[in-house]
Amino acid sequence: MTVTPTTLPGGTWTSGGLTVTKFGYGAMQLAGPGAMGPPADRDGALAVLREAVDLGITHIDTSAAYGPFVTNQLIREALHPYPDGLHIVTKVGANRDAQGGWPPARKPDQLRRQVEENLETLGLDVLDLVNLRLGDAAGPVAGSIAEAFETLADLQQQGVIRHLGVSNATAEQVAEAQQIAPIVCVQNMYNLAYRHDDQLIDRLAGENIAYVPFFPLGGFSPLQSSALSAVATRLNTTPMAVALAWLLHRSPNILLIPGTSSVAHLRENLVGTAVTLSTADLAALDGIAE
């Protein structure tokens, strides 16, 4: 079976020889509450993954830390052997504790173990793209990432990772990573209301590096705005779909990985994101962060 992107919103993006649909899927919500434990509806979770591929999505974002291991195991059960053209992106750099926290795990031996865990739980010999997760739950934290990123670059040289990226990173950490090895993406928090990375996005666009917003719809506190709701009403779609459409309009290097545990919601997001935003719509939406 071969995945072929249909008329998905935004089309495709290519960087470093890796081509994915700009509209992807984030698997974090397939695990239990707080990304801990199994899903309440295992069959439903498997159905969402299969529907994503059937719709032509070729970019699935995951991590062995989700569950832990739950989303990777679901992806493997639903989709292995993987279709040609499907790319699974994962993250390393944090473990899970019994309380559901995300303690950093970025020492070389910890990172190698996490890479092995992702390979094993996904049923792969090589990981398409590995993002180094930095900072903490509150956001990026300044400081050198050389030791950790050099470890991943070494694993890339060994052939178990094809492409590298960073997540939850400062602009300075992105630049430091680029001095060690090429990166193809940066995955940071960014959305219509949270626009701290505007300058970084523009720089990366000029370098043909993807920017992948996590929490594109606000995360645990969904985006709420009268301006957003007004645009959605005018276009007969949902506020969340408009927020995703705005991200695609914001810059050509932005890739989407909205998550959901519902097939209906997945389809709703995809159809709604295809709306055309007028100049007046964009002006109203741009004003939300001011």
C-alpha cells in the first residue's frame, strides 16, 4: 500500500530530502488523560490512525514518552507494516514519572535508550526524524544543548536516525544545533494567540526548515476569542479549523500536527482547515495576539 497526499490543506513540504503533508497528525491524545496510560477506547484510537493514513496524511508525530509507549504501540498495531511515504516523527529528551510529570532525560545514555525504545515500540530499524525535546513543561530553558544534540548526531551517523530536529527550544539553541548537524524542523509552542516565535519562524522559512507548532489549538486551554468565533461563523466552520487555517497562511514552512482521538473530529479539522481566509479575516485574526 502506498500513501498519496490528496488535496490536503497546504499540500506538501520538503526539507532535507524528507517530504510530508503539511497537514499531519499528532498522536499524543491517543493515550490516556495527561498522555498517561491506555486510551479509553482502543478500537477508536486505532481507527483514528487508519483514517489519518486513508485521508492521505503522511506525517504522524509521536513519542515513546506518551503513555509511556502507548501511542507508539497503537501506531504499530494500526499501521505496521507502514505504507510507503508515511513518515513517523518522534521525540526524545524526557521520561515520565509516576505522577505523570516529564523529568528531563538528556544524558547520552538516556537518549540512546529512548531511541532504542522508539525503534522497538514502533517496529522500525531506522527513525525518520527525531526531535530533541528541551526545556521543561513551562517552556524553553536557556542553556547549551551540545552534549545531547551531539549524541543524536552520532546516532544519525550510525544510521539509526535519518533526520534531526529540536523541540521546545530557544532561538539560540536552534542555532547551536545547526552548528552541530543539519536540522529539518523546529517543534515549538505557537498558535494564533501565542506568537513568541514570529522572528524564528521567518528565519527558518528562509533556510527551508519546517516549523511545527505544538498546541496549535491552545493545548490544555483551548483558544477562545470573539474575533476567532466571528470569523468561524462567517465561514460556516469551527474556530479550531480557522486557527489551523491561519497557521498555514502564516508561513509556508509551518506544518500542522493537530491531535484528536475522534475520527469525526479529525475529518472536521481537515475539511475546515481548507477554508480561504480573506484580507479582512486575516486582519481580525492577526489582532488577537496584540
